[in-house]
Amino acid sequence: MSTAEYAVGTLAAVAFAGVLYAAVTSSAAKAAVAGLVQRALAGTF
């Protein structure tokens, strides 16, 4: 692979990481994780 291909791959990976970060830090994701943890601790599935 050439340097340009590495640069494009790196940019794509950084963009994907940014999207994942935005999704994980959203209030909806936090609420979903909190609900999941509460259900797991309560023992109801």
C-alpha cells in the first residue's frame, strides 16, 4: 500500500472513532447502560 492509502485508512479510522465516541457519550447511550446495569443488579432479565 502506498502512503496515500495509509492516510485515507487512518482518516477513516479516526472518523469512525469519532462517531463511536459521540454515540457512547450521548445521553441515550448513558441511559441505556444505566438501565442495563440496574436490571443486572436487580436480577431481572
